[in-house]
Amino acid sequence: MNSSNNLNGSLKTRNKPKEISSTNVLNFTSALSPLISSARTTSVGRPRPSQKKPGIFSAHNKTLKKRAAQDLTNVSSQGLSKSKNVGALDIENVDEEKLHRSKRKMEAKAKAYAQMKRNEVSEDTEVLVDFDRKWAERQEMGFDLDSDSGAESVNGHGEMLEYEDEFGRVRLKTRSEVEKLERQKKIALMSTEELGRMSARPEMPSKINYGDTVQSMAFNPDEQIAARMEELAKKRDRSLTPPEMRHYEADKEVRTKGVGFFNFSKDEAIRNEEMRALEKERIETETRRKEREEKKKERLLEIEERRKTIQQKRAKKQADSFLDNLDLELKFAEASK
């Protein structure tokens, strides 16, 4: 039987009935009793016969009211423990949106308190806490504690140690008080760092140069930077500058050469001769090109002059023919009269 249970899995436990305290039942009945009484008084109609069977709101147990009254007295006597339990029950019944909203408000309050502790709040803003008065009260309480601890040390109840507070003052404290103050200092430091990370305003940088300053590290670097610079200088290329003369070698590359390709010699002297010959050829080609362009310009000027003379002759011929025709028309008109 056990093996079959292990193979098929353990059986699911049934849902346990929720425990209901007598205080909740009493509150429920007290809230419903005025509603039931008001409904009875406002009802109109013929009187109904009394119900012999007990209703759903009637107490099924005769000692229920006694136990409810006893619970109320226990709650009033216990006080803090019951209030904590009631608070836990209330938190369970609160909506998630309200819890989220209250959480955001608490975070905003924590940020504001951290800003006030770091003196990031401007003087114009009004705060509800007088920190100066609070500090003065703490100092008064500190003096009283010092006097009490001195009395205890005289009586021999504790070992006195010198402790330097946050203002640089030397105080006489017992060993337990010194350890307690050290723990408080560590906790305050950790909380300040945590609130600094949570705050919306970024922290001020610790190292700031104000006014005219000389960056001495640029001229006197530390040992690590100097060693790094020396290592880079050793890796620098120390070959001759300018490098040796090297030319393109066409026979070491397989590719199609163009029409204007010229394979120079590897010998430097022959190469210079070939370069000078090419330079001379280039100059001659440019001079011939200029002469050809000048002749072309002269030819264009001659053609333009000939075109102008032809236009003039044509215009003169057209004018003579017009005058001749005009004379013939005049003579014909006189003869017709």
C-alpha cells in the first residue's frame, strides 16, 4: 500500500476549515442586530406568528455570549500582543493597491529624510522637525548619561573608556556604551549609503578643484604611468626616416595592364633616364597640343569673318533687289493712270 502511494503520489490534504474567533462572531452579530431591529420596526403588514425554529443569526451555543465577553476582557488586559495580532489581520485584509501606495509614500519619506540628514534641503522649504532642538535635547540626555556612567564607574560597576564623538570631543564611556555607539555608527553609515543609492539626486563628487589649479600630474606622472610610457617608447619604430626608396615591380604581380602602362627598369640610373625621356615627351606633346589649339582658334576666327562678309553681301543684294522691284511697281502704276 505504501509503495502504491509513492508511485501514484501523495494524496492531497483537504482544505482545513478556517478558524473564526468569537470576537469576529460577536462583532458580526452586533453589526447585524440594529439592522434586523430596524427592519422589524419599519415593516408594514399583518403580524406574523413567532418562529419556533431558531434562525441563522441566533446563538446555537448558550455560553457563546459569556465566552465573547471573556474574550473582550482578555483583549483589554493583554493589550499589546492582541493589538499586534489584530494589526496583522488588518494588513491581510488590506487591498494590494493601498499597500503599494503606502510603500511608495514610505520610500518618498525615506528619501526626504536622507536629504535632510545630508543637508540637501534648501532653507526656503519648511520642515516639520526642528533638528536643532532635537540635537540640543540629545546633548542634554548625553550629559546625564555621562554623569550616570561616571557614578557607575566610581562604584565599580563598569570599566571606563575614552571615546571620541562625531564632534571631536573626548568622552568617558563604559565599554558596553562604546560598543553600542560603534554599532550605531556602522548602522548609520550603511543606512546613509543605502539612502544615497535610493535618492533621486546624485551625490556630489568627493574631489573637486575650485579656482585656478595646475595639473601637476601632467608634468610629473606617477611611477605606473611613467613605466607605461617607457614601455610604449621601447616599442616605437626606430627605423630610418625617410625609408629606403622602393618602386613598383610589375613582374611580381599578375594583373592586366592598361594601354598607358610603362614598365620601368629596376636599375635606378636607367629608371631616371626613362623618366627624363617621358618628361621630355610630355612637354613636346603639350606644345603640339597648344599649337593645334591656337591654329584651331585662328581657323574659327577666319570662318567667323567670312560668315560676316557673306551676310553683309547677302543683305546688300536683298536691298538692291527690293529697290529694283519698287521702281518697277512705281513705273507700272504711272503707266496705268
